Amino acid sequence: MSKSSASLETEIPADPTSLEVLAELPWLRRFPQRSPTLPPATHTNAYILGEHELVIVDPGTPSVDENNRLLAYLRTLSLDAERAGKQLRVIGIFLTHHHRDHVSGAAYLQRALQVPVWAHHQTAVRVEVLHREEDLRVHRIIEDGEVLELGGARFEALHTPGHAPGHLCLFDAQTRDLIAGDMAASVGTILIHPDDDGDMGQYVRELQRLLDLRPQRLWPAHGAVVKDAPSLLQRYLDHRHLREQKVLAALDPQPRSLMELLLQAYNDTPAALHGLASGSLRAHLYKLKDEGRAIETATNLWHLS
């Protein structure tokens, strides 16, 4: 890549709602689909990985039109390959985790393509309960460290719980590209909620694990590619640390209610978002409790240990 083209890419960021394929990574395609996600994000990225054997990551929309648009794109890829004397085939659907905006299209595509669904066993359990009406099932269990060979492309599965118990990322060690799921985003932020099995302590540890891998580019579930992955991951770690410090500052030797803590620790958050912020606050408090730095009383009050 020339210096001038690199500068141009820096000045003109990719549209988070449009197809994105980098010339140097033809086996990694970002295909955004309008989905039932949290604002300000409006789309979930389905990723199409592989050169000859393809895996679809996180088809997250219930929209038939959106899923048919993805199927049409796959047909275009197949026709282009045939003209070049090659063949493409989809061999699986990979779920990073169980949340609705990541799996809503999986059952539809599984029936259309007749391919298995792959996910972590923690995701498999939740999918079968939460998406029973769609008859969505996981056919292949993917564990930490498992390698997916996709006709020249090679991705290692990384189990990164915290946002969700079965959360998986995919890492290409050769190009240092990270399919990050909901570990980080370039549009919006990541919610850690205890009522959905979120665990702030695990999440922070897994963010650090990803940072230690020193990925070059981070491909999020929401938004365009981030070409300086370490900087984004460090910002996420710094943000969680600063919020934790605000929660600690709000705690007192005397018991305080969640609302009292919320108004102090999240005084920079609009009142309209206090419902979501209260879940994040509890996630921080449970982390502090696990570390012996905060105590929860029998009456749901909190104080310093």
C-alpha cells in the first residue's frame, strides 16, 4: 500500500453500513445487516470468511429481506468463482455468542444453505432455550484454541467470556486480524449486564488477553474495521478502569443504595440511559465484591469492605 493510499483510508473511514473488503484480505468480508441491536448501532456485521470453503459469522437479523440479500451476495461470490474456474461452498454458520442481534438469521440461513451451526457449548445451551421457536440448534461445538482451516485462511477460536459466557473471537495469527464479536465496537459501546450472565471481571481479563495478542486490525460486530486494534482495546480497558474508580469513589463505609451510587458514579450518563447504566453498575459492584473490595448487604445496599 502506498503512503498516499494509507493516508486516504485514514481520512475517509469506511461506512459502517456498507460491504467492506480490503484488497489484502479477500477471504474476509464484512457484510452489515440491519438488526435488532442497541442504538446508536443499527446493523450487525455478518462476516464471510474463507477462500474456497466459507463460514458465515453472526447472521444477526430476523429480516427475511436482509437474509435474502446475504444469500444473493453469496450467489454472486459463487458465480465469480466459477468464472475464474474455482468453486466456493459454505460449510458452516459460526456464532460468536447467543444474543439476539447475533443469531436471529441463523435458523433461516441454516435451512437455506443446509449447513451446520457452530458455537461454544455455553452458547449452544442458551440458543436452544432462547430460540426454541426458531428451532435453532448448534451442531458443532467450538472450544478455545480450535483452529478453523478455510481453504488457505486460518482462524483460531478464542473463548472470551464476560459479555456472554460462550463468547468466541476468531484470530488470524498470520495477518493479525481479529473478528471480535461484542468484545469491542467502532459504533456504540459494549454492555456487560449481570442479568444476562455478564461478568465484568471476566470481560476485563479477556480484553487484556486480546490486547496481549497485539492484533493489527479489529473487526467488530458493530461498525467498520478498526485498523489500530491495540489502541481501541486499550481505550476500552482504560474506560472500564476509570468507571471502576468512580464506583469505588461513590462507595462509603456506610451502606448506600444502587440509585445513590448510580447518580454519583454515572453522573456523566443521561437519565434516559440510567436503566442500562444500572446493569453496568451492578457488574462493576459484583467484580469488586469478588475481589473483596465491596460488600452487599441482605437489603441490597452496598458499602466498602
